Amino acid sequence: MRRLFLIAVPYLWLLALFLVPFAIVLRISFSDIALAIPPYTPTLDTSEGVWAGIRDLVSQFDFENYEFLTGDDLYWKAYLSSLQIAALSTFFTLLVGFPIAYGMARAPQEWRATLMMLIILPFWTSFLIRVYAWIGILGTEGYLNQLLLSLGLIDAALTILNTQIAVYIGIVYTYLPFMVLPIYAALERMDESLLEAAEDLGCSRTSAFWLVTVPLAKNGVIAGCFLVFIPALGEFVIPSLLGGSDTLMIGKVLWEEFFSNRDWPVASTVAVILLLILIIPIILFQRNEQRLREEEDA
Amino acid sequence: MASSADKVFAPWEDAYEQPLIRFKNVTKRFGDFTAIDDITLDIYTREFFALLGPSGCGKTTLMRMLAGFEKPTTGSTTLDNKDLANVPANRRPVNMMFQSYALFPHLSVYDNIAFGLKRSKMPKGEIPDRVEEMLRLTRLQKFAKRKPHQISGGQRQRVALARSLAKAPKLLLLDEPLGALDKKLRQDTQFELMDIQEKTGTTFVIVTHDQEEAMTVASRVAVMDAGVIVQVATPGAIYETPNSVYVADFIGDVNLMPGYAKISGSRAVITWAEGQPPIYSKTDLTAGTKCTFAIRPEKVSISEEEPGEDVNKVQGKVLDIAYLGNLSTYHVELPDGKVIKAQVANERRIANRRFTWEDPVWLSWTDTAGVVLTK
Ligand SMILES: Nc1ncnc2c1ncn2[C@@H]1O[C@H](COP(=O)(O)OP(=O)(O)OP(=O)(O)O)[C@@H](O)[C@H]1O
Ligand SMILES: [Mg+2]
């Protein structure tokens, strides 16, 4: 009984917080827009009994919204551009995050806790405020331009805000800890005598890094990339605040469909497809985690 | 005497022989802790040099200086008369087997062994043969494809050994290479090591906690204590003529009898216990001094009747008997409470042994059986 309960809890959790909302979104995606509350038809009518109501409801479902999405190239472009932005910013986050994680793992033991704190510290203030702060830094009159101008490195202010560059900066900044922490965990576990063994067997420092450190950090790198890529793909706040009008991301499209156009069915369809796209990397991520666990158990 | 053809291997006695490794006044400090304290030591080509000493005395540190992972704080090390100070680890013709094994967890057993070969000048085609040879030697053929976490502790140790042997280096450093192996496999591997050494002429420096192992394989043994080398000598000399109480006590079983020596001719007359006759022992001492008489239990004879001819004899009663199968050690208590151990071969079955608990017995030894130690 107790065991059953323990097993049931996470499943109930999953059911309540993921599957039910998803079912609702899925259901709306099969509906049509309407000027009503809620703003779609059909709605469930249980006057002739629950089963009859549901049967009646399902019979009115259609794939019109999905057809609409394939027809309008705005959506495909938004998906593709989101994929591109998410992939590129994951790559940039890796470029920045790996050296940080490496430095942390190589730092003296007594420093590591402090460095870890510094990485996590930004999470203690609101994400929105931190993104707003970047507007102040990146704007034409912003701190960055002021600094560069006063140093004489540039003659005219750079336009960074409201371009894709600002989006990349925002994503790399926001998701950096998700990249650093798993890589750090992998590197910290690594036995330093492995590098000595590699050198003893004839490796230079550089080749020991590529032949030993990198393969051992691989699982951390994979985990970090997924942790950045998956949320970045659906990111909405950063492109809206920093990206301006020329940044097309599916998260922004979704938001506009829901709140500007009040077209819940199309917005739901966009969300369902986004989820379908994300399922592939999520499954791959789970596989990687599972393999890691198995290796550790052995 | 041995004919000149099979001359005994003893390059350290030959004044013209150049040592392969030379430590000259080497000191190594970690912060204000001195791990190696002013060591001067020569190790010769084709030696099988064993380092013995208690945990933390600096054995691994000494090895790491040879491998190139630690720099001496002061003093110099040379290999083949070349100063090692500025030669990085990957340029030294030295391989080390790590005490912690340091196997690459992401590589299979095969790739671990091949790792060093792939970084060497060995032609690609010859690598598989060499790896196979190492796998055969360490009896790991069946495990070639496994990862280090999929094999047992003893197997891991053998992979580490195979990996360090693969490149056939000029100098091989083995830090407790056989500790995790069972006795049978350990003996086999010891003979394999000696065989490899015969064939390749590699010089071995080996750390071991197993005295029997040091005695079996080593050309010379160095006994260390707290960063200092107390004695370097052949296994026989270390055992028979230790230079100090520390060495005598560290290697094997020993009876230690502290006392005071007076010199009479070439013999010391040692007063060591009230009511006991003095001990007579041959010695090089020239003046009377405080000393410790040390004698191995197997050099003490035990008998029911008073022995006639032996110089030294004491009477006591059997306090305890330790049965070791082929040998028995009798702990004999003297009237004043001191205990002396005597070891005899078990020629008869256990039920028929001559002495048992509480039996009065005589212990005796000649004047050349023990040593007089002043350190
Ligand atoms: N990097 C280091 N920093 C500080 N102290 C060290 C360092 N390496 C070794 N030591 C100290 O030097 C001493 C000698 O260490 P070493 O590893 O050489 O001992 P060992 O003789 O190999 O011992 P064991 O038989 O337990 O392996 C020890 O007291 C150890 O604590
Ligand atoms: Mg050690």
C-alpha cells in the first residue's frame, strides 16, 4: 500500500501538472476561434449526458489550424529561426561556459564553494529585472557604448539592442549556469592523476586535455547543451525585450497569437507543434542521463 | 666461489660503474613539511630496486620526482648522467604505474594499454601485437573490451601494470604493483616481472609493503623512515646485518635486547638483564657503549636440556606457541618477565611436538647469530 502510494505520487503530479494542461491545449488546438468566453468553439455541452456531450464535441474537431500553420510561412520561419537561435546560443554558451567550469574545477578546494555561489547568485534576483538591466547596458546610450566611446575604441555608438546579437547575449547570460554546473560536476569528479598518467605515457598538456579531459567532460557537456537548448527554443521574454521586431522566435509568435490576436486555437496549435519538436531533444537528454546513471552504478 | 663467468650482479660495488639514476642531496618540501629529507642515492641499470617503509615515509614522492610530477626543492636528480630538472614528464624514458592505477575510465582495457604506444614512434601496425602481448602477460585477454569500471580491483591493477610495461621504458616505476592480487597470482607476476627484466634490461624501482616480495625480487632494498633512507643493501644484508634497530624491527621478526656492551677482543659482552648471564656476540665495536642486541627468532635454538657448546643460553618457560604451519614460534618467558621468541621448523606433526605451554626450556645461540646495534 505504502509502496503503491510512493509510486503513485510522482505520476499524479505528472498527470495534474503536465498531462491535464497539455490535454486542454491539445483540445483547443482542434477547435475554431470564436467571439465568446472562452474564445473558441465547440465547448462541452453536457445537457444530454456527459458521454453524448463528449461524442458531440469530438465530432466537431478538425485539423484546420494545423493546415493553416503549414500554409502560412510565418510559422515555419519562426520555428526555423528559433531552432537556429537556440542552437547557436547553445554553442556560444558552451564556448563561454566550458572555460568557466574548467577554471572552477581546477581552482583550489577552498575557493570552489565561493565560485559556485557566484554562478548561482544571479538567480536570487528576478529574471525579468536582469533582462531589463541588459537594455540599459546594450542600448545606443547604454553603458557598453559609453564605455567603448570613452575608451576611443569606436567612433559611433553600436546598435546592439533590438538585434539578434542582443538575443544571443541575453540567452548566453541567462542560461550560462545551466551549462556551467553539469560540466563543472563532470570535471570536478575527474581524478587529476589521469592527466599525469597521460603525460607519463607521452602526451603533451594539450593532447592530454583533448584525449582525457574532454572525453570525461562529454556527458556534462551534453547535459548542459540540452539544458540550454530546450528552454532557449521556446524563449519568449528575451527576444521580446532585447530582440526588437526583426527577431522572429516561436515563443514570441505564440505570445502574440494568445494575447494580441486572442486566437487561442492557433496559439495552442503552435504550442503543440513546439512540444513535438522538443520531444526529440528531451528524449535524447533523458537517454543521456540514464546512461550516466547506469555508468555510475556499475 | 662463483666462477668469473657467472659473476654476481652487484654494480653498486663497482667503483667504475655509472649509475642510471642519481639522487644528489635531494630534499622535497610541501609547504613547511619535509617529505624527502636530503636523500643521496644511486640506482644502477638493470637493478630491481625496492623501496620499503611505513605509510607516509615518502616512497611515492620519491617516485613522482623520477617520473617528473614533482620537482626537488633542493638537490638534483640525473638519469643517464643527464640532469632531469627541466625534462617534462612526457619526455622522460620513464613510465610509472600509479598507486591509484589512474586508468582512463572512458577507454577500454585494450585502449588503456594502447594509449602510450599510440603516442610513441611505434608503427601503427605493430601496436595490436604489442597490446596482445601485454594482455597475455597479465592474463587479461578476456577483458580487453571492457571498461575499467567493469572489472575487479585485481584486474584493474593488472591493466595498470600492463599499461606501464607496454612501452618497455628504460626505467619503470611501480608503486605497489601487486598489492591487490592473491598470493598465487602475485608470485606468478613477480616471476613475470623478473623475467621481463631479464629480457628487456629495464630498470625497476618498486614500492612494496610486502617484505617477502622485496626479498624475492629485489637486487637491493632501501628502507625509508620519515623522508630519510635508513639503509640500502641487498635483501640478504638487510636481513642479516641491519644497521639500526629501526631496520631490524621493520624487516621480519626480531628479538631486541637493549643493554650495555663492553668490548673484549672481537666480542661484545652485553649486560642486558639482571640475573641473566651476559650475551656474547662478535662485533666491530671498539669501545663500550649503550647498544641493542638483535637476533632473529629462527637463529635461537630451543631445547629441554641445557645445551653444552653454545655460548649464550638462558632458561625460561613456554608462554605461547604460534603455529604457522611449516614453522612454530615459541614465546619463552624468562624469570624476570622478558620474552624471547624462538622459531623452529615443524618436523613432526603438531600432536607430537616436543614442548607445550608452561614447559621449562633452554634457549641458546652462538656468538655470531645476532648483531649488536648502536643506532
Ligand atoms: N602534494 C602534497 N602536498 C602536501 N603533502 C604531501 C603531498 N604529497 C605527499 N605529501 C606528504 O608527504 C608524505 C609522503 O607522502 P608519500 O605519498 O610519498 O608517502 P608513501 O611513502 O608513498 O606512503 P604510502 O605507503 O601510504 O603510499 C606524506 O606525509 C604526505 O602527506
Ligand atoms: Mg605511496
